Amino acid sequence: MLHKTRGIVFHTTDYSETSIVAKIYTEMFGVQSYLVNSVRKKNAKTRSNIFQPLSLVEMVVYHKERGGLQRISEIRNTPQYRSIPFDVSKSSILLFLHEVLYRAIREEDSNPTLFEYLFSALQLLDVQSESNPNFHLLFLLRLTRLLGFYPHGEYSQDSPIFNLQEGVYQSQFPPHPFYLTTPLSSRFGELVNACGDLTAHCSLSSEEKRILIDRLLEYYRLHIDGFGEVRSHRVLEQVWA
């Protein structure tokens, strides 16, 4: 049976000399792997550039409930990115978000709320007149709510320590090294409070951003099994230096 669905391209792998397997996060079916034949031929009907990381697509697909490799009947980039490919800051943010999302989202079930957030946020990144230097931090913090480990509590003089392992502000040091203290715990709290608006500007130094993104990735590793090491944020450090 044919189904029409939106999707976000997560990853591609060479399958043969002319074919690829595209892992796409779909609105209807969650993460699925699609075999795309002859995509790298000179006169291919479907061109490989459609499958750039985090490209937004509309597809008509064949779907087998038993899983395995699925098939695409039609696919097109909709909407197409207008500014991201030509903006170093935005493209660097997209590169980083791509690596995080590929590692963080694996579910093979429909999650319309999560999908809509990702699809809309990526569009917002593209249409902003100027890239927000904190977009990636706000994006990842808001994403934790949808993935089930959103920070609890608020920074205060009575609760100045953020426990990364438990995801909560508290008054005493935990019996492990995974925590933030003032002033970073305060800055982290500012970002948490602001993440409902991905256009919000928080005044952070380059050093604060560097440390906070490292600790935020540690937070993801603690709460997502097999998340692993992310490296693409080092590119962002150079862009925002």
C-alpha cells in the first residue's frame, strides 16, 4: 500500500555502485530505512542530493509492517532550504544537529509531536535572517522534553547544583562527577527557561558555550543508551569563537 508522509533525512549508506540506503525519520512510521536504486546514475530520476543530512522531504512510500528495507515511490525536497547551504553558521549548526539527532532518535513508531518539533525547528533555522548563536543549545534542551529527560526544578541559592545524572537541581553535591555548579548551573537554568523560544538570545561567552555544550552532550549520553561521542560541535566552536 502507498502512503504519503513527510520526512527528515538522517543518514545514507552506499548499497551498491548506483544505489543507497537512506535512513529517514518519517511522520507516519518513525525511523525507516529505504532502498533507493540507481540514484547515482547520470540520468537518475531521483538525484542523490535530495538525501543531504536533515533535508526536509515529502514522500510517497511503500510500507511493510514487518520491517526491513522499505521502498520510495516518489520523493522531493519540500520545503527546500534557502539560506542554510550558503550560511556558514547555519550549516555548522545543521551539521551538529544532524549528528545528535542521528544518535538520539531511533524509534520505529510514529511520534507526531516529536516530528513536528524537528521539522518546524529546522525550517525556523533556515528562515531566520541571522542565525542565533544559541540555537543549538536551546534546540537540544527543548528536545529533552520530548525524549523524556527534561531538567526538573530551578536554579536558586538553595538549589545551586544541577545533577546531570538525575536531571534535577539540588542543594548538595551528588556522589558522582556528573553535575554543574555555579555559575554554569545558573547559565544552564537560563537556557532551560528560554528554550520554549528558539529565537531567544542568552548572553553567553564563547567559553561558557563551549563548556555547556560539552556538558549537555554528557547529559544526553547519561540518558540515552548507546548515544556515544559527538564530535561535530568542535566546528561550531571555531565558528562562534
